[in-house]
Amino acid sequence: MPRASQFVESRAAITTGAGDLLLQQVRVAPPGPDEVRIRVVAAGVCHTDHASLSWGRTMVLGHEGAGIIDAVGPGVTGLAIGQPVCLNWAIPCGACPQCARGNEHICDRTHGRWPERFGTSAAHAGSTLWGDQAIDRSFHLGVFSDFTIVRKEAVSPLPAGMGLGEAALLGCAVMTGVGSALNVAQVRPGETVAVVGCGGVGLNVIQGARIAGASRIIAMDLRSEPLERARHFGATDGILVQSDDPAFADQIGKVRALTDDYGVDVAFEATGSARLSFLPLHLVRNGGRAIQVSGSHGAVTAHMPDFMWDKSYSTALYGGCCPTRDFPRLFTMMAENKLHVSDQITHHYGLESAGQAISDMLSGVSGKGVIWLTGDDHVSHA
Ligand SMILES: [Zn+2]
Ligand SMILES: [Zn+2]
């Protein structure tokens, strides 16, 4: 076992931002003040990992992970070596105007506003070295790596007995999806819900809506396998979307038919496709809430009547995650068997297969893939 004062060698899946994915050796520094070094055990694969290959930045991939604390830096309290943890990418500073408003998920430090005032949510410069080059980590986490080094606010200790594969998924897909239903939309018992896209995040929106007591949850996807999975997680109805329906007339018509020609109370767009951004507005009743989950990029045209009447629209990031509030809630919902996580995992990989894991996700072969980093902790993986 390395000493806390030493750099550690680590395999890492890296991109230079030109669409490439390289398996490389990096060195990870001892933690500085308010930092924690983690031996990563499991990392989930998310569509954002694919997108990040083309962001033009050299960095360690992966932002959904769990592992064991390997070393703690000065000033870190309440965390100890050997503790199992999951990681979040909100990493709130607790001091900026957004954190003061309770909007930890859009913390000004994490989002890079006023670095001269609030600093950065990244670990110290030079904490990850690729040869002699200091490189970044995706979302300041970079969990496709045997070791990572993170700010202490990225770390949530796990309850005893939780599997680290499940814990990894909590860090992005589960938090984003469940939080979009419970924190952002605040779905109420008896409300009707539609979810466009039943991938890793969409399934968790569906699950959040079920936990909230929605009376009808209409799932939509281009393929039938995700719709089957959606029913398992709580969807009451499934619409197999026609890809050649540019006006979405089929989806809109079917949702109306299922809701007495009324539209749903809340509709979510969980694909990240810009083309679908305003579809939720067409699915909700007057006064309904339309939510685009975690952003999409690209130009789309809106027509003001789309918003009529009294419809609200939001682009909600990370399910409104406040880590100190929400991760304990997720743990409790798992313990009460309301929140199902282990059965979201359909595929297991080693780090050397990170590229395969991403292509299986893109092709729809996998539901949710997990990359296992180290040897001794994944006895549960098939
Ligand atoms: Zn993600
Ligand atoms: Zn902040």
C-alpha cells in the first residue's frame, strides 16, 4: 500500500479531446489541503463520457464513481482512510452566492465563475501527471482511473454493505434522474408524467416519479428494450417512437389519448438531443411543467404559443443535487427498497475495455455499463 505522502501510479483512460480514448499510465499526487485521494473501484458509463471525448481538453475520463479513501489531506474532517465513498460532481464550495441560495448544483466555484474569489473545484494543479504534463479530470473527478484526487466536498461516505457498483451510479445517472423528479419537478402524488428517452437518466426520472406517487408514467423511446426496462422501473405506459416523425405528432397524439386529451402534468426530455428540447412543452397541459434534463446543445426554434398557457420550462442540472441532503436520501430509499439501482447495471467491463463500454452504450447493447478498476472489491460482479 502506498504511503499517503507518495505519488501513486495509476492506469487511466484519457482523451486529448480530439475524439480519442487512450489507456495510459498517470501519477496521482498525495492530497493537498481539503483534498482526498480515492482508490476507485467502480465507474459508471454515461453519455457525457462519449461527448467529453470531443471537448478539446486533455483529461482523465469518467464522472460517476465510487471507491475507497486512500489518503486524506490537511483540514479534512469526518473522512478516514479505508472508508467507502461515492463521488458527486456538484462539489459545492458552500460560500458562493448560489450555494448561499441552496443551489449547490450550480455552485459558482464549480462552474468557474469568479475563480479569483471562489477558487476552483479541481484538486490542486499538478495533482495528476501524464508524463510531465499536468492534466485535468472530467468534472474534477476523472474516475476511469485506479486512483483519483478530489476536493473533499465531492465525497459522500456510504452506509455499510452498499455495493460499490451501485454506489457509482448514484453519482450521476441516479442523482440526475431521481432528483429531476423529486427536487426539480417536485412531482406530487397522483400527477401524470411523460419521460422522453429511457436511457440511464430517463429510467431514473421514471423511478423518481414512481417514488413520488405519480399515477401514470408514460415512457417514450426509439427502441423497445429501453421501454421494457422502463416498465420494470415504474412506467405504466410505453410509446415506441417513430424516428421519421419530425413534428412529433404521433407522440403528442398518444400522450393526449392516454390523458383524456389533456396532456400530462409534468414532461421530461432525457435524451440531450437538441431537436427534442421543446417536445415536453407539447406534452404538458396548460400550467404544466416541462423539464429538459441536464442540458442539450444546438439551435432550436421555439414558438411562443408552445409555452401557452402558463407552462414552465427549465433546463435542470444534476437533479438539483445538494450532496449533503440528497445522497443520504438516496441511501435511505435504497435501504427501504424503493430505489432500485443494482438492476440498472446490465454490463461489466475492465478499464482496458472502456472504449467498448462507451460503444455498447451508444449502440444500445447495454443499459448501464460499469467499469471495474481494481481486483479485490468486485466479487459481486458477474
Ligand atoms: Zn453523467
Ligand atoms: Zn458554491
